[in-house]
Amino acid sequence: MEEKELSDYITAFRRNKPQFGAILTGILFLSLLFAALLPPTYRSTATILIEEQEIPPDLVRSTITTYATQRLQMISQRVMTRNNLNRIMEKFELYPDARQRLTEEEVIRRMREDITLDTISTDIIDPRTGRPSTATIAFTLSYDSGNPELAQRVVNEITSLYLEENLKTRTQRTAETADFLKKETRRMDKYVSVLEKTLADFKEKNLNSLPEQKPLNLELMDRTERELMQIDNEILSLEDRKFYLDGQLAQLKPDMPVISSDGERILSPEDRLKSLKTEYLALSSRYSDKHPDVIKARLEIDSLRMNANDTDGGLDLAKHLTGLDGELAALRKKYSENHPDVVNLKNRISVLDEELKKVQRTRTIREIGTGQPENPAYITLQTQRDGAVQDLRALRQRREELKEKRTEYENRLLQTPRVERQYLELVRDYDNATARYRELRAKAMEAEVAEELEKRRKGERFSVIEPPMLPEKPIKPNRPAIAFLGALLAVAGGLGYVLLMENMDKSVRGPKWVTASAGRPPLAVIPYFRTDEEVSDRQKMKTVAMLTGLGLVLLILTLVHWLWIPLDVLWFKSLRKMDSILS
């Protein structure tokens, strides 16, 4: 079969024009009816501005540092709770049919879908980083409902909840921050007080071993050492003087010489002893040991030795001690007190000193028994010796005191490193705690100011710049779009029907079809002659089509007027559009 030309399609359209008109009218009517019967949905919207705090942040810094978008999400979660949405539904009697057919969770989900939050952002330059960024400056709250008044009232209620929740959240957060910082400040204050007491007790306990006392302890140590050396020299000098006086006393007699009545000098026991010793030596050289004179002299010598003062023995001991003291002084200049030679020499001096003291005690007892000394020279030397002994006693006592002080200073210096470590640890902890306390105190004061800022509503806040208005027209359904799509569908349906019928029709129509079927052109073509009845029916069909088209146009205009835009408004808009195009 040959391909069909455009004229064939036009002929087919004319042939099926009544069916095309019926299909077009039916689909268009159904689409218009669908657009007209869809329930309208109205949207009321409130615009809320996020205002910055009135006082510059450089003067008063807020304790809320989250971004506006983050805070909006947090507020939305708190506002869109089940309790709040149920309370709003009960208050405004929302979704009465759905609440009877659906579960509570499904109704809550539907209401959340009807509530819309959109943020309004702008491009800014971040003053901290200098980089471009996006900042949220406002947001809109919308609610969709089939009743415009109900949509306005519900979105007004939701807006109030957002404003109240924002104020409540900011006030609560600043109060919690201020309370937390106050508690931390009090806790740190107590900790600082404990450290202060610990540091004070440590200073009191280790007052003399503190690091700042080390120079003083060193100075006292040096002074004590010098004083000890001076006292040792004085002791050596006094000991030499004492030994010298002891030697002088040993050579003197405490009593004055005794003169008899005939003017002769009466010998003392000591002199008598010396004389008898000389006489005994002489007798021993002339007689034997058993001679009466020798025995008598020996007995008398033994008797005198018991009663007389043997000054020669004391003198020898004194001289020997003087020599040993000189040696000790020489060794002390070379060695320390703990050197073996010094220790041995001191022990020998101590033994000889005890023997000399025994001789002197015996002599003193005899002197007490025989009376006070009368020799002026002896008395003078004895007085000087007693003074030297007292000075030695005082110096030795002072030396022991200085040694104790030196030991104390040494212990202080030995303890200083350990005390210094502990002291520095305590000072470091105290300094860190004090710095932390000052930091917390400053933050607590800032938090108190920020809390007062929020209480007086001087901080960042939400302001309604466009309250929810009563919607004048629904946002959906888009009836013109539905009608336009219905018209396109109606035309497509009619044309589809025509094409389908033409392809399914196998009858011969016209010379071309005869030629295509027989392979030869027809001999003659007889045209189709309509009867009077067919002409009358055709005229009636035209009249019905015209009336149907007119009714359809009137229906479209009515739907446009009531469901989309009034015709007079549409007319004037069209005129203004034409004027703008022509001008």
C-alpha cells in the first residue's frame, strides 16, 4: 500500500470529525470537572527576622555560640513535639476526618508535612576569617490548610511557639552557663584556698630550708665556720696559757717560808724530802741497806712522800702536756679533726691531763687541809689560771653551740633541694589554680552579663517582620495547568482515535485506493450524492457541535472566573500586557 499523504489524513479527520469532537469534549469536560472538584489548599506564611544583639559583641559577648541554622533545627525539634502538635490540633480542631480514620502517628506526620520552615540566607564576609560564607538572616513558617482562616491562625500559633521557645532556650542556656561557671568558680576558689593553706603550712614547716633562704643559710654557715676557727685559735691560746700557768704554779710553793725562834728557816715537807733524798743517797753510798741510818732515812722519805707535794712530777707532766699541745696545733693545721694522728694525739693529751688533774687535786686537798696559800706570786698565778680555765670552759661551750648551729645549717642546705622541688610543685599548682580561678571568674562575670542581656531581650532575638496574612487564593491545585493538560490530553485522545480508526478501516475510499488495490486506474469516478435526509442530519450535527463548543467555552470562562482569576481582572491584565508590548 502506498504511503498516505497529508490530504489523506485531512480526509480521514473530516470523516471522523464527529467522533473526534465527542472524544475531545468528553476528556476536556472531565479534566475541567477534575480541576474544579479538587479541594483547594491555602498557605499562610510568617516571615521572622533573626536580629543580632543590640549591644556590640566586643562589649558584651553572648554565651550562645551555635549557628542560627543549628538553633532553628533545635527549636523545631522542641516545637514539633507530639504534645505541642496534639494541643494545636485540639485547639483548632484540625484533621477531624483523618483523626477518625488514621492513627495518631499518621495524623502527626501529616501535620508535620503541612508545616514548612524555609531559611533565608545571604552571602557575607566572615569578619573572623575574611572568607565569604553564607549567613541565615531570616526564616519563614508556613502552614497548608483547606481553610484560609484556619491556616492563618495555626501558623500564628506556631510562630508564637517558635518565638517563645527561642527566648526560653536562650534564657535557659545563659542561666545554665552562668550557674555552671559560678559553681566552677566556687569550687576553684575552695581549691585555691586549700593550696594556699598547704603552701603556708609547708613554708612554716620548712621555713629555714626554703629556696629563698639558701643564700642566708650559706652566709650563716660561713660565719659559723669563721667563728669556730676563731674560737679554736682562742682555745689553743688559752690552753697554752693554762699549761704555762700550771708549770709556773708547779714551781712555786703556796706557803711563805717559816722562820724559827732562833732565826733559822724551817724546811717544808717538800724541802725536807729533797734533803732526805740527798742524805739518803749519801748514806747509801757509805752504808749498806740494812744500816740503821739508811733504814731511818728511807722510812722518813716514804713518810714524807705520803704527806709532801711532789712538785717535780706535776712539773714534768705540765711540760710534757705543753709539748703535746704544740704538736696538736701543728697537726690541726694540716689535717682535719678526724685524722688518725690528730685523734691519737688528743687521746694522749687527755690521759696526761687526767694525771695532771689528779696531782693537782691531791695538792689542792693538801692545800685545803693545810689552809689557804699565802705566797703572793702563787696566788696571782692561781687567779690567772682560774680565769683561763673559766674562759676555756666558756669557749668550749660556745664551740659546741657553734658546732650544733653548723650541723643545723648543713641539714638546712642538704634539705633545700628536696624542699625546693616540693615547694616549686606547690607554687606551680597554686599559680595554675590561681590563673584558672581568675579565668573562671572573668567568664562567670561575662556569663552574668550575658544572662542579664537575654533577660532584658537585648541579645539575638526573633522578630516577626511579616505576620501571617489571610491567604486570598489557594496555592494548589493549579487548576489552569490541570485544564491545559486536560485540553492537550483531549486533543491527543481525539487524534489518536482518528488515526486508530483510519488504520483499522480496510474499505476502499477514492481512486487512489482502487488503483492501489487493482493495480490499474478506474475507468470513471462517480461522486457521492447525499440524500436530503443526510443533508438535514449533517446540518443538525453542525448546530449541536456549535452549541457544544459554545457551552464548553462558557464552562471554561466560568471555571477561570471562579477558580483562578476574575474575568475583569484578567481582562485588565491582558490590556496592560498588550499596552506594554505595543509600547
